[in-house]
Amino acid sequence: MGLGYDIFRGLENGELIWVGCADSLDEAKSRIVALASAKPARYFIRSASTGDIIANFDRDDLGEACA
């Protein structure tokens, strides 16, 4: 099993803030939908194993899922 995924929210000044982690990519995506419904922003998923950003979602990507 890998190290999982870290979830970050993008701040208006361009910095990233860590908001949580998930064991699977699907879990990370579900958590982003839940987070974005309370705090619309740009969100990123980073592989804890490689350090690579593997997905990012902005308000437009999440709009329907959060409505």
C-alpha cells in the first residue's frame, strides 16, 4: 500500500495550505467535493509517495458537484 494522498487548498496569494489526507484517490476527490461545498477554492491532490501534484480542481470544476 502507498502512502496515500495529501489535499491542499490554494490561497488567493498563491500559497497552498494542507487541509487533509486520504488513503485513495477516490477518497481524496470525495473529500475535495465536501471541502469545496463549505469553502469554494482551488484544491490540489498530491501523491505522498512521489510528491507530485496529480490532480487539481478549481471552482468551475467543482461547481456542479457542490450545488
